[in-house]
Amino acid sequence: MKIYRNILVLLLGCLFFVPTYAQNEGKKETITTEQEQQFTYYWYAARQAIEKEQYDEALALLEFCRAIKPNDGHTLTFLGLIYQGMGQENRALKTFQEAFEADPYDQWYQYSRLLLSKDDAEMNQAGIRVLEKAYQVQKGGDKKKKVEQSLLNTMLSAYVHVGEWKKALAIQDELDRVTGYDAYSALTRYRIYAMWNKPKKAIQAVDTYLEIDPNDVRFLLFRLELMEQTGAKIKELYAMYERILALDPHNLMVMNNYAYHLATHKGDLKKAERMSAITIKEEPYNPVYLDTYGWILHMQGQDDLALFYLGRALYNVDSSSKTRDEIQKHIDSINK
């Protein structure tokens, strides 16, 4: 029986623990001391076999463990990982399901992960139901314990994956209560609102964080992008460009966008040319920067030189890029 080598990666990251023997209510097994000792022996023997990449032996040993304790969630999960490594995905999925049903508090990860990895809406929703059940079990468990952060993060990713934006934000609220509000939570909120096509809400999320750290260039860039998308007033854009360049004077993307706006809104063309010249000096083959520089030259009446740089831009752009169409429009406009 051939098992893919990457099964070692799947298993070793999870197998180094002392197995727990407590079972869910209604699924407790009565076993003798001798069976308990056999279970422990087979378990550690399976672990050693996995370390030696003797997967056939590990599989047999884990099956012995399963025969002694059919509802041990850890054993079922690792059997599922071995089946998955063997390419027996349906069998792996069934075994992960059994592991989860035996121990929904701990054995949610592999089952939900496999369901959510599929390009199938029904299976994705099944994966989310697994996570939601694990969440309810953990919330109803030991009151001294909090819901695992790893479960919350997985739920957040799953809700985003299927476009459940409100639920994703609710989970981020809970994560903030667990870990505190920080740049990562602000970034997550910005991305959720942006994907949800709610740019004003996205701006609010960015602004909330900028009140804490007004000089965070990354968040200033997020805000600038949103301002450009929502059609902010040109003076407001100019002010944001200046603010970012004061903190990050070598940001070529901002220089390029600022220069292009100046050129297309009858702004300071000399300033636009100076900034644009810096961008093509630093990245002489960047078609976007070459296009901006060429268009600025055209706006100054230097059409021959403009066509030279636009030609270079067209030469360096990918044939399937939308940028190519923009460059060609500029060339056609000058040649009319």
C-alpha cells in the first residue's frame, strides 16, 4: 500500500500529545486496565511508526486503538489524516465526521477544513455548520475557558469565504474581546467591508484605526485607495497624497497616482513631471509609470517625446492587461 510522503507533514504537526480518554456523554466505553494499557502501547507505537514513515504499520496500530476505543476522537482524526494521505478522501471525510461527532469540542479542525476546501457550496455550508456546532459546544463548556482563538479565526475565514459578511464581523467583534482591538482587526474590518462593496463603512474602519495611529502609512494607503474608488474631491486626494509622501517620500505608486491626477485635472504639470520622472528612473520598464510620464509630456505639448514613452509602455505591458487598452487610447488620442 503506497501512501504519499506528505502524510508526514499532515501528522507530525498534530500527533505529539498525550491522548485523553474522556468520551462524550452517551459514548463512554467501559474498558479494563489491560485494554487501557494496550491502547496506550498501540498509540505510542503508531506515533513512532509515523516518525519513521512506516505508515502501513501506523495505520494497523491505530486500527487496534480504534477497536479498543471506537469513539476516541484523536484516534479517529489521525486515521482520517492517514486515509487522506493515501488519497482515500471519502473515507477520510467519513472518519473526520466520526471524530467530530465523538468529540466536537476538539476534533473540528480537520473535518471543517476538508469540507471548506471543496469547490462546492453545499459542502462549504456543511463545513460552516461544523464550526458553528464546535463554537456552541465550546461556549457551553467550562465557563473559565474562552472559545479557542483558532476556532474563531477559522470561523471568520469561513464566513468571508462564503460571503457571510455580518457573521464575519460578529466573529471579529468576539476576537476583539479576546485579543483586543489592534491593526489586524482594523485591517480585517476594512477588507470585509471592501469585499462587501461598502466603501464608506470601509473608510470608517480605516479612520477608526488612524485615530489610534495617524501615521500608519499602510492604513493611509488603504484610505487613499478608498477615496479614489468613491470619487473623493480632488483637493482631498491631493492632501492625502501629500500626507503620505511626507511620511514615505519614496513611495513610487503614490507619486505616480498623484502625478497622473495633476495631469488630468489641470494641476501643476511641472510638479507632476518631476514626480513621474522619479518613478521611471526607479522602474524604467514599468508600463503604468511610463504611460503616466508620456501623458504628462503630451499635456505639456511634447507629443513626439510623449509617443516615445507611450511606445515603451506598450512594449512592456502584458498583452492581456487592461493597462494595455489605456496606453493604446492615449497613443490614439495623440495621433488624431
